[in-house]
Amino acid sequence: MTKREKLLTQAILNPASFIFSEFQMKDERFDGFTLNLYFDGEHWLVHFVEMPEISAFSATPEMAVQELQTVWEMVKADYLENGESVPVAPRVRKAA
């Protein structure tokens, strides 16, 4: 089990332990951006560290991340439809 999987399992089994706590993770679905995931006592919230305005929330951490994936795909499509470049994660930008 990866560190990410252990944290998500802990979060699901004991969400109260994550109240006002947060953890960061990377996920290939998000093009190198870092995710910040936390439980606010009622909902799981997730956003890009580099672009906090891109966010989602849900009842479980998995659902919040799935919602963020949907939001990210919509944001990327909007950039492209408007003839703009899709933002690139800082670490990815340096490597390119």
C-alpha cells in the first residue's frame, strides 16, 4: 500500500483525525499539480496548491478528488476553447 493509499484509508476510517488537518499529494491525472486535501468537519475539500481557485468538495476524499478531476478537465477545455494555453505545473514547466 502506498503512502497516499494509507492516508486515504486513514481519512476514510477516521475523518475526525483530519479536521483542520491537510495533506498534499500528486496524482498523474492532474498534470503534475499538487493537490491539497483536507476535511473541514463536514466535507472533504481538495484544491490545487498552485491554483487554489480550482477546487472541489464532497462527502468522501475519493469523491472530492473525482470531482476535482472533472473540474480540471472542464478548466482545460475552457482554456483551449478560448485559444489560451493550459497552465503547466511549475515543476513540469522547468523540466520541459
